Amino acid sequence: MSYVEEVYAGLEAKHAHEPEFLEAAKRVLESIEPVVAANEEKYRSVNLLERLVEPERIITFRVPWVDDAGKPQLNLGYRVQFNSAIGPYKGGLRFHPSVNQSILKFLGFEQIFKNSLTGLPIGGGKGGSDFDPKGKSDAEVMRFCQSFMTELSKYIGANVDVPAGDIGVGGREIGYLYGQYKRITNLYEGVLTGKGLTFGGSLARTEATGYGLVYITDEMVTAAGKSVKDKVVVISGSGNVAQYAAQKMQQLGGRVVTMSDSSGYVYDPDGIKLDIVFDIKQGHRGRISEYADRVPAAEYHAGEKPWGVKCDIALPCATQNEINGEAARTLVANGCWCLAEGANMPSDSDAIDVYEKARVEKGFLFMPAKAANAGGVATSALEMSQNSERLSWTFEEVDSKLHDIMVGIYHKAADAAAKYGHEGDFVVGANIAGFEKVADAMAAQGIV
Ligand code: NDP
Ligand code: 2IT
């Protein structure tokens, strides 16, 4: 057994009940095999891989709160502080009924390499709760956030751990969480990112993940001698990432024809009208089905995902495992030649095997999440910099840095893949490029 296989076998035995985490760990460990083989003695001597796959700390706590009817409610809260070798823990908070330790460990593990790829000094973490903000009043969301932060505040800080948004956590939730942190600690510090612009938030953070996804997609497509202009683009999700991916894609001339939520997807052959999506989702937290009620040319497909729609480019921007092998085969058979992941781990292992086969056979372009959606956390790190120097940069300044970071990530992934004999395989390239910096820092800091 190779060192990588040994470590994975140990992980599987210890954490058999954590399928999402095992899936993410397996993919990374397989990818970094060539680097590990070249440095085996060095890594083994400090137990590097065994330490890499275990979080430094997991904090779990109960979150009691009272609903509008005066009834007591209880949720679970978590923070996975996975790896602080290259900087303070950094990563989002997810509020969704599906949240459990396996999902947060997979997200925290991916975050280590994603954050490393940005080139900025941020470690990996993730947190959240099985609380569902959907259908709750603002007052209920506020009371929940206050209770959640009352406990979380003991473990975070501007130089310790800096959470941000993710599914179910947007500007409203970050505002309530920040207010409670400040009230409890009496500190006005950049302890959360994605803050409102009037209290330390960064311009372009709202747009950053979606814009960054399109910047790296554009770079990859251009490097392959093609263009996104006039191409048909299928997007899943209609939340923060999906909305701004759609906006930037339209600005570059792509024709976005679908968006979705967990109830179904809409198809608009004339191109999605984003002012309507913004009104539905940002204006009144409505369902995407409303789009078809308002746009006569659009169709609504209840209970379905958009992967059967013919397209050139697919940008999954909803959640993990939303594309399986069958959906991936349908996409490729229908002529899709490029897929970049806005969501974290939206493609399951079978789907990734389909992309890899299509890459080898016909140059299919695939950019995995940890590279493709790194623009959000990169801009969070830019928000931390602005908070530290107590200054605010212009939209253009932040957007231009974001663009440079995404172009840089494309080249890091492409170069690392080529260096280890996997030219064009950005899964291997992103994992290796992300891993090398973290491994160096861990080895240098001793067995801690
Ligand atoms: P939002 O909460 O703003 O939007 C999530 C979207 O995905 C909604 O349309 C939601 O539909 C849909 N969705 C969520 N869960 C499911 C599900 N189980 N099945 C089908 N659809 C689902 O979240 P974000 O846009 O912020 O996040 C989307 C993805 O991007 C996540 O994977 C997240 O981890 C990733 N990401 C986010 C970053 C950020 O900066 N926000 C940064 C990097 C990655 P519904 O409303 O019906 O639930
Ligand atoms: O998955 C992610 O990278 C995020 N949800 C953003 C994390 C952050 O700290 O901005």
C-alpha cells in the first residue's frame, strides 16, 4: 500500500459514517499521490498526511431559541477548525437542514486547498447549523443568529477564525451575527466577512464568487482557443453564487438559459432576465417558479435539475452531489464542452470520471470547485485586509484584484498539472498546487 492509500484506509475505518468527507478526502489524496511519492520520507517523518486529514478542532454546541409563537426550538451548531498552517481558519457558515459533521468536514477540508490556491494567508475552516432560515421571520432568524453567536464567539476572532456566508447565510444573517459578536466581546473587528458596506464590508464581496467563477472559466476557455461569447450556458441554483455568475456571464456575452432552486428549474430560451430573478430572490425570498409566471416564453420544470438542457457551458451553483454520472453523460452527449463548479463538490465521483473521459477523448474542459469558486473566499481575505488597515477600496480595485487572483489560480492549476505529467487535468493540478504550500508550512512548523 502506498502512503496515500494507508492514510485513506485509516480514515475510512475511523470515519465510515462520514460519506461526504471521505469522498472529498479520497479525491484529494489520489490527486496528490505524485507529490507524496516524491517527498515520502519527509512527509512520513512528521506524520504529515495523517495530520492533514484530521481537523485541528471541531466545536459542537446546542443553539436554543424561541420562535414567534413563543415555543422553544433547538438546533445544532458547529465550527470545524480544520487547518491553520498558513493563516487563521477561514470559511463560511451554512444554515441548512442537511448540515451535519460529515458535510462540514468535507467543506472545511476542501477549504484548506482552496484558500491556499488564492495565494492569501488564510487557513481552512467551515461551520454552520441544521437551522433552516426558509419560512422563518426576520425576528426568528435574528434570535437564532444571536444564540448561535453567543456560543461561537468564544472560539473565533479576527486573528483566530473568520467565518463568512454560505448556503442560507447571506447579508441579513451576517449582520445579526456581527451585531451579537460585537455586543458580547465589545470588539469592533473584522471577525466575519461579507459584512454590510456600512460596517466594514468590502465592495464586490457579494458578487465575488459568481464573478470569480466566470473569470476563471473565461481564462480556461480562452486558453483552449475558444470564447464564452454567444455560448449557451446552463446554471443551477438561484442564490448568491448563481445570480452573479449569471450576471458576469451575460456581461461577457454568454446566453444563460436556466436557473433553479430546490423545487425545480426554469428554462428561458431568450436568456434569463436577471432583474426578475433579483426581484424574486433578493426582493422577497420567493421561489424560482415565479419566473415562469412572469415571463411567458419561460418553462418551469418542477422537481427537476437543468442538466438535460442542451448547452455549451454548465455552471452548477447550488449544492453538493447535484450532478451524478448519468447527468454528466447527458450533458456531454448533448454537446456540453465546459463545466466549472460554482458550488462545492456539485459533481459526484462518477460525474468526474465522465468529465475525465471526455477530456481525454475530446478536450472537455473541467474546473473543480476549489479553484473555480475560490473568488468568494479570496475577496473575503481582501475584506480582512481592508479591515486591518481600516480603509475601503473601490469596487474596481477589488474586482481587478479578484480577476488577477482567478487568472493566477488557473495558471497555478495548469502549471502543477503539467509539471506532474497530467497536462489539462485541473483536478490534479488544483489539488497539488493547493497542497504544496500547506504541506511546506506544516512540515516547517513541526509536529503540532
Ligand atoms: P444560497 O443560499 O444563496 O443559494 C443556494 C441555492 O442553491 C438556492 O437556489 C437553493 O435553493 C439551492 N440549493 C441549496 N440546497 C439545495 C439542494 N439540496 N438541492 C437543490 N438546490 C439546492 O447559497 P450560495 O449561492 O452562497 O451557495 C451555493 C453553493 O456555492 C454552495 O455549494 C456553497 O457552498 C458554494 N459557495 C458559496 C460561496 C459564497 O461566497 N457564497 C463561495 C464558494 C462556494 P433553495 O432556495 O430552494 O434552497
Ligand atoms: O465555500 C466558500 O469558499 C465560502 N462559502 C466562502 C468562504 C469565505 O470565507 O468567504
